[in-house]
Amino acid sequence: MISLFRRAVGALAAASMVAAFMRLRGSGGVPPQQGGWRELTDDDLKS
């Protein structure tokens, strides 16, 4: 029973370390500067 508890605690610790690493390492990045929405023309609506 104790070894099962130790395994669970170890798995939770490993998961939290990975999550913390991903959180600290991840940078928000820059949103795309091209593309996006454009106004539809009559030709677009006919297709």
C-alpha cells in the first residue's frame, strides 16, 4: 500500500514539474500579422 502511495506521489510530482517547465518555457509568441477577415464581394457570394 505504501509503495502505491509513493508511486502516486512521484507521478504527481513529475507531472507538476513538467507543467511548471512548460508554463515557464512557453512564450506567448506573436499573433499572425497577415490573413484574418476580409469583406466579401458579390463574386464571393455567387460561388
